[in-house]
Amino acid sequence: MTLIAAMKGDGCLFLAADSHVVENDCRMTVRKLEKLEAPNDPPLAWGFFGDEGIGREFGRKLRAIFRRQLPRNVDWDSFKDKAVLELARVNAKRRESAQTALSGHQPASASVLLAGYLSNVPNVLELDDSGGWYFIEEHNTMAIGDGKTHFQIVFKMITREAPDRPRDAALISEVTELAATFADGCALPIRLFTITPQQVVISREV
């Protein structure tokens, strides 16, 4: 169970996630957010919802894309095409493996929410597990996972009561914490990235 959420800020983007997974009936705390790390990489981060193995493999593929295929000044449309293809490949590979290993087994899959600056343009991009994609466009927030609806409801409630409240780290932290508390299977603590045109900063760690 997962909540990954992004929000537009003033001159930056925020990406937040809960930290709860259950594996073999054991509750564990994991880091569901990742970011590009190489010195010449653009400020880009992402979180995944679904199968952890697929999410981690997609992250490795994404880093390889920037090392070998994409220039630092890549635009969002070009990047989106590459990212959609890589996630589709990873999801298809895992589905094929699952079907081969166990007939009738529900195949694993993953969706991804990415946020960052490409060619100094801020954006948030959702990649779903069926090959679909969506940009944040005129919206202030995007979210994926079991806590998506909870996040949307809490954000609307808080900003309706305080419409002039700054869209800052404190706001997305509060909204994500409340949503993760109410959503089944999500849990605290949350991890938070602040993404500027220059870098991805870990604002809250788990």
C-alpha cells in the first residue's frame, strides 16, 4: 500500500511518500522515493506504486537512459516517450515471468510519479501500469497509490479553509501525513523531496 504525491510550489516542486510496505505478513519501513544522482543529471525524482522490484528496476533503467541516451537539455515530451517505453518493458517482462512461473497468478505491475526540471521547465508526470501518461498541467497536485483519493480530499479541505496558505513543504507534509494516516495500508513517517531548478534536496528522511 502506497501514497506518492507531488505538489507545485513557489519556484520549486515537492514529492512526498509514505514509507510502509508489508512483505510476508511483516511490516517494514522503506524509501519509496528515488532521484538521479550523477553530477550532470537534471534535478529529477520519482516514486513508485505497486511491485517494488519493478519500481527499483525502472529506476535503474532511468539512470541508464540519462547516462547513455538523453542529453541534459532533453525536453519533457522526449523524456516522456522514453520513460513510457521503459516502464512498459519492465512491466511486461515481470508479467511474462509471473505467468510463466505460476499459471493464474495475478501478475505484478507498477506505476510511477516523476517530478523535476528538464531544460529548466518544471513538470510532474504520471506513468501508469497500462502504458498511459499524464502531465500535471493546470493542476496544483498529483498523486498515485492507495492513498491518492485521501490526499486529494485532505488537500481540498485544507486549502479551502486557508486559500492563501503557501504551497510549501509544511503544507504537503501535513496533507501527506493526514492522508497516510487515514488510507488503509499507508503509514508514517513520510519522506519528502524539494526539487529546485538546480537540485533535489531531501527535506524529510525516513
